[in-house]
Amino acid sequence: MADRAINTASYVGSGASILSALTLTDVGILIGIVTALMTLLINAVYHWRRDKREREAHSIRIAVIQGAMEERRKVVIPVTNERRACDKYQACPYEHD
């Protein structure tokens, strides 16, 4: 028990000596570094989540487009041999074969 108390006191004393040796400039530098690292981490997480949402939205859009294409392929356009209105005229400039 006494050994643990001595170790704890030793760590607290070394931490206090380090903190007391820091000037206000050093503290400002450390706060700036911590703030920059936190900003980097938050920004990276935000972009990862945004990319994930965009990938999901893109795959949904592709599925919708492919479904619409499949529906269009299923539509059968009837072809008839009926004469069209412009076939009645001799001067029709279009070929109707």
C-alpha cells in the first residue's frame, strides 16, 4: 500500500513540476496543437460520414435508373402495317418502307 502511494506521489510531483515549468506561451502552443488535432479528427469523421451517405445515395439512384431501364425494355411497341396519313399524298418527301 505504501509503495502505491509513493508511486502516485512521484507521478503527481513530476506532473506538477512539468506544468509549473511551462510558460504562458508554451501553454498557448499546446492548446493550439490540441485544437488543431481535434479539428482534424472531427473533419475526418465528418467527411467519412458524408462520403458514406453519398455512396448510399448514389447506389440508390443507380438502382432506380436501372429499374426504369428494365421497365422500358419490357414495354412492347406495337408495329402495324396500316397506311399512314401522309401515304395518301403523292408529294410526300419521306420514304415509308
